[in-house]
Amino acid sequence: MSLPMIPTITVFERSPDGGKGLARDMRVRWAFEEVAQPYEVRLVSFGAMKEPAHRALHPFGQIPTYEEGDLALFESGAIVFHIAERHAGLLPANANARARAITWMFAALNTVEPPILDLQTAKFLEGDKAWYEQRLPLVKNRIRDRLGELSDRLGDAEWLDGAFSAGDLMMVTVLLRLKASGMLDEYPNLAAYVAQGEARPAYKRAFDAQLAVFAGRPPIA
Amino acid sequence: MSLPMIPTITVFERSPDGGKGLARDMRVRWAFEEVAQPYEVRLVSFGAMKEPAHRALHPFGQIPTYEEGDLALFESGAIVFHIAERHAGLLPANANARARAITWMFAALNTVEPPILDLQTAKFLEGDKAWYEQRLPLVKNRIRDRLGELSDRLGDAEWLDGAFSAGDLMMVTVLLRLKASGMLDEYPNLAAYVAQGEARPAYKRAFDAQLAVFAGRPPIA
């Protein structure tokens, strides 16, 4: 390909969260904003996400996807990494610092996010079950185990490892899922860390762009 | 650093699985074997994993970690990626194919592994709860959703995207967690895919090396 191409990402046509920044395209939008690269957006309905045309891009029928010429990617982690690898601003130049930033990306997605997602899974898929209320403290305590460890590591540092990186971007978006639960406030340094992420101009631009999609479209319950 | 250094990884001193290859150092061992690089192993007890010395390497008190000179990494995904980036054999040379292989690494760890881990979490942490048996079909069906989608994408291909890559390495190790459950056999192409991974000489060398650690050490129940 000889000409630079503007990548296209897919996002929810209607918001499951009312546009609070929790849909996973937010991570990709934020990454694009941090590295000051343009991108285009294609809206996908919940129905269309499960159709063969979309599954050809994303085998698990989710958003976001990333298309750029012949290249099609899925998984927010992989897309953010792809952007971070190609444009300065999300990964340190020093090889060791870069490897550590990538480590935090994986830690956010594979160690911290799963117990946090369990809380949403419990609510949305088991909220009507007899065991829901009884089980909730176990689910929350598994989250607290991770938050406590993360809080200990962060200490009073600004970011997880030196300058802001794709690792922080991922961790902040993962922790943001807890905002409504109030659990973040049990760890003041983590709450401040997340607030600091949200205060970044690139985050705000991404948030506003995501919210604008849903203007006039009722949220999905 | 002027001299090549042999990296050291940490592994369980005693096996939670009796040496069936499920501990996460297996992924890293397998990666080293695929790229034909030597590595050293340091055993860590369950108690020591939670002590400050180990937490300095791994904030979440787990294995594996990776040390090479000044560099310390954690998270099996990040370590495998680090190895794959530095040595030929786990990531394609073509830029687009490389990005797709990385996508499968993230998909394995962030989309396929979490519901599979829930099955173990349910068993080990909620196996004595009143709701365990009733809830189990929900947990299993969430796994089946992912397996069905993965099976559809794999079709009759040998690997997920062209030649064997770090994406397949991760996906095979994630799916291996299901072996004892019998659920993999519901998807013959996935069962064959995993068997094909286990049949690789590099996998076998890694498996044997992991198992050798536990020889003469009783498994942890």
C-alpha cells in the first residue's frame, strides 16, 4: 500500500451503557487520540454483530474491529497494541521499559479484568438467580484481592511504570468498569489513578466522540 | 549488556495439577522450546509467592516471572510475546500476519480464557456452596459459546491463521485447561487442534521439563 489509509473501527450502534465510556471501542479511540491519528467509525447493531459479515472480521461477534487496507484485526488489546507499535506516544522507546508497558497491558486484560467482568456477568446473566445476592460478596472479594495488589504496586506513583503508556490506558479502562460499584473508592490511589486517566485531553476527546454516537439514540437496557 | 544472558523464569515448587502442563510457566517453557532458546528455572513455593521479594517481580503474587539482566517481566502473555519478538519461530515476518498472530494471543487470554477459568474458580472457590451444581450449566454454556465460535473460525484449518504462531501457543494452552472436563471433545476440530499442539516436539520438551520438577514431590490438592 503506497498511500496512508485511515483505519476504520466498528463500534456499538446503540450503547449498552448510555455512553459512559465502557464499551471497548473506547480503548481504541483513546489510543488513536493519544497518538494523534485519525480514524473512521462504522456502527454495528447488536444483531449485525452476530451475522457472518461481522464474524468474518470478529470471530466472537463483538466490537471493536480494526480495518486498514488488507488488514483486519479484533480484540481491543491487540488493536491498541497495533496502534501503539506504529505511532509514538503509547510505548516507551527504551526496550526494557517498552516490555514492561506491554506487561501491564496483559496484566490489565488477563489478571485484573476477568474478576471485574465477573461482577457484570453476575449482574446481567445471573441477577435473577436465587444465589445472586449470596454469591456477590465472593465475586467482590476476588476483585478486592486484585485491587489491593494493584494499589500496593502503584503506591503514590503517577502511572504504573514511569510515563503514561498503553499499559496505563488499558488498566484505566479496565478499572473504569468498577466506577458505578463504588469499589474503586476503597482504594484512593487507584481512584486517583483512574481520575487522572480520565482527565487526559485524549481521553476526553475519545469519550466525547463515543458519546456523540449515542446522541438521540436511547440506551439499551 | 554485552553478553547474552540466559533468562530465569519462576515456576511452582509443587504442582497444583500434578504436572499436567496447566501451570502458566508451561506457556513460557513452550515458547522457549519453539525458538530453541535456553532458560533457567527458579522454584517458588506458594508461601514465597505472596512474600514481598516475589511480589517485587510479580505484583499479583503469581508465576511465571521472567528475569534477564535488569529486565523483570510478569504475565505469561507478556513473557511469551517478549520471547516471540526477539527470536524467530513464533511470529510471522509479514507485518499483517504478525499483527493477526498477536490478535490471537489477546483473544486467547482475554476472550477465551476468562470463561474457562470461571469453571475452575467455581470448582475450587465455590465447590462447597449450595449454588454450585445449579450454577454449573450456566458457566459451562458460557464456555460453549466461545468454543463454538472458535470452532467455526478454525474450521478444518491446521492453525488459527496460517503457520503455527504464538497465537496458537496461547490458544492451545488455554483450551488445555478444559481437557479434564470433556468439553473439548464436543468440538472435534478443537480437540484435534489441541492434540496437534501437544504433539509438537517443543511442547513435549516443555511438558517433560515441567513434569521433572515435580518428580518425587507430591501434588498439592
